[in-house]
Amino acid sequence: MSAGQTRRVALVTLGCSRNEVDSEELAARLAAGGWQVVDDATTADAVVVNTCGFVDVAKKDSIDALLAADGLRAAPGAQTSRTGDGVAPVGDPAGSPGAGPRAVVAVGCLAERYGAELAESLPEADAVLGFDAYPDIAAKLRAVLDGERPAAHTPRDRRSLLPITPVDRGRAAVAGVVVPGHGTLASETARAVAAPVVRRRLDDGPVAALKISSGCDRRCAFCAIPSFRGSHVSRPPEDILAEAEWLAGQGARELVLVSENSTSYGKDLGDLRALEKLLPQLAATAGIVRVRPVYLQPAELRPSLLEVLLTTPGVAPYLDLSFQHASPTVLRRMRRFGGSVDFLDLLRRGRALAPALGARSNVIVGFPGETAADFDILTAFLEEADLDAVGVFGYSDEEGTEAVGLPGKLDPDEIEDRRAQVADLVEQLTAARAERRVGETVEVLVEEISDGGHAYGCAAHQQPETDGACAVRLPGAPGGPGGADGPPVAVGDLVAARVIGAEGVDLVADFVSVLDRARVPGTPPGVREGTAMPGRDVPLAGARA
């Protein structure tokens, strides 16, 4: 590559919305370091794969993505030869657009969790970089392209990096620890990119994740996440509010508040009611029409927080509750609290505050020691809970967790059989719940508009990308409602729509009115966005997973 030529990098993100935030931090750091961030990996000099290390399926997906990125080196005109010091192009000028990447780098949770072990088992990756490499990612990536093969880190329990007691994790204690997604204006990178946050959006959709904290202090027997994400660290509220304003200026209309455990927010700031104070402030951010906290721990959902979550204007009446099971016996073995009685009471209190409440959860089937009676308690709970969406996972051992050593392991075939039974039950129950929403008027944030005259987005009870979607028939669409006054609906508009049908968890609705119009990023409130995102014709229901 000639001197002064801009190097190109593509980012591939696996896993959860927290990883999406981390990828956007990496994009900002790379851009500040002179890299051009591109969407097409075949035009990139380097591909950075932000991996997931949560469960076996996620690990496999991450490894497959790394292998796929490595396979792009063999694209026409991009033949390469591997050397002990890196990757050397053969027969093609270094840096030719479209030649395919010359380096593949693993970052993210899988890289942090396994480090040198991953590097040894996956030579296709030219570097495996942990979280501590993020602040200097631009220079490290340049070194890889220049032929260096940096030594992968030796993983360590990141909980050991901070004081055990949350109140001792003040800013001074956290200052020397890399916590992905917590960049602020105080950093050199933020000043270099002239932004209040270390972040560069990788898409222009109206929904954006906003990280409010990282890490977790709970010790669930099945979960390895705290070991590589670390202890709970809350972001200062002023940093979160500054990022919310920045995201609104970038065109975001809904903020999905992400973390490992959102209900713990503020305990290390000396204020257990910090989230209750923060939510109304976020909802008041100019341009933001919906705030959606997710990753809520039922055992920490005190009544005052529940009330703020479900009665604050601009905060979605929605609960993302990690129940994991309903049998008190199984939950104790998991080192969790509660049971079906407690959880049903929580849902009843929530629906008393917000009758149209949206509620989702995840459950683990086949945990060590789970009996047929425990399984029946779980299915009975699901039948009564009336949840809008449920993720169903079969138990599998995660190295380094307490559950690995528990007695009473079930046969893998039995676990899969129970998982399939619960998944089938959940599919029926959530479809029936969606059918009962027919006749309701819902508020839909428009994310896409098709050429066929339909708008697609999520209602307040639907978390984007996980809980289904709503197809809104616009005036003039075949079979749609009559004409309406005013400009056409655009991406980013918040619209009212009357539900007329359902397919699975997806809804079909007729347009009623525009509640809040989008605006062009960077323009004053009230200036309407003039163009809609090009769409495509898709089935009215079942358009989104």
C-alpha cells in the first residue's frame, strides 16, 4: 500500500445489541485513526469480526463468520499466501479495491474469553484481540496489515479488575479499566472525531441501542458472562444523556437501553434510584419518541422502578424479564430467586399499571436436576403468564460455571426433547397473545416502507429484531384504509395503527394517523424528513423474525 493511502476496514457483528454498540465504538476509533469504514468486506483491507461467546451456537456462528471472512481472500484477484508473520498478497497490488481482505481479526466476547486458545485453534485469524486492545485498535490493525502477528492475550476473570463492593467502583477505580461502549468526550478519541461520544453509527435506522452499564455482579450458576464482561459498572448519567442527544441528532427515534443487568444501574454510583431518575430525562430528549429498557432482573425490579418503567410518557410499556425458569427448586440451583407465584404477581402488577403491557422472557430447559414436576411447573407458568415473546434454550455446560459440576445432568436427547416441547408451546401461546391484540390501536415506529404501500416497524410491545413486527397498510395500498391528509408516511415516523390481524407474533394493522413525524438529522424539531428508505414488497405478516 502506498504511503498516505487510506486503508479500509469492514466490521462484522455477531450476537447481541451490546455488541452492536461495541462495534460502533470500534468504528469511531478506527475512523479517528485514519481508517475508512466500509460495508462491503470484499473491498476492505481488513475485516474485524466482533464475536459472541455466550453459548455453543453463538460461538459456532462467530467461528463461521471468521472462516467466511478468511474465505474472501480467495476472491478473484485476491490470491494470498500465508506466512509466519502475516498475510502477503500474491499477484495483486496491496490495497486494490475489491481484491478482498488481507487481514482477518477477531475481537469481542469470544476473543476476550478464549484469547490465545482461540488464536491457536483458528490460524485463519491474523489476530485475536481482547477488550484491552480497543483503545488502540487502529494502530494494532495497521500493524497486522504490515505483517505483524500480535500475541493473543491470556484470558483473565475481568471481575478481578475492579473492587468487589459496588460503591468502591468510583470513576477513579474504573478509569484504568477498559469497558467497551463507555467512551465519552473526555477521551482523546472522542475529541479526534469531534463527537460527544466514541461512536460511529453503522446504519441509519431509527432504532439505536444505548449502553447504560456493563458487566454483572450476579452469580447465576449457568452463566459465564461476568467472567469476561466483568463486574457491574454504570455509566454516569450525564454521559448517557449526551449520547442520547447525539443519537437523536443522527436520526435515532427509539433508544433501546442495553446492559447485562439494567435493574442494577446506579448501585455503584451510590443511587439505587438512578434509573428511575434517568428514564424521564431520556424520554424528554428532543427527537426521541420511545425509550425501551431491556435486560431486567426480576429479583431487582422494585415497585417504584416498575411504576416508572410503565407509566412514564415516552418509555415503552414493556418488560424484558429474565425468568429463566418457574420452578423455585430449579431457580435455587441456578442461584436465582423467585418462582411462578412471584413472577405471575409481577406480571399482574405490571398489567395493572399498563393494560397493553408487552412482556418477553427467556427460559432454560433441562438444567441439571430438573425433574418432570419442575418441567410441568414451567409449562404451566408459561400458559398462565401470557407473554408476547419467549426465547427457549436447552441447557448446555459452559466451562468455568458452577453448573458444570452440578449432579443430575440430563441426557442431551432428553434436553432437546423438552426444549422442543416448550418451543412448540411458546409458539402457540405467543401467536394466541398476538391474536388477542386484534382491535387494539398500537403505536408503530416506521423502520421501512415497501413499494407496495406498506410500512413496517415495531409496536411498543415488540422489541426490535426479537419480538416480531407490525405491517401497517397505508392509504392507497391494496385493501388498505382510505386516503389521509398530509405528507406521506416516512421512515422514522411514529404512527397509530389499528390491528386487524396476526400471523404468529407479527401483526397486520391499518394506518390511522401520524403521531410524530421524523426530521432530517441535524435540523430543528418540526422539519420533516423528506425521503423514505427504499423498501420492498414482503408478506403483510411474518415479515420479520
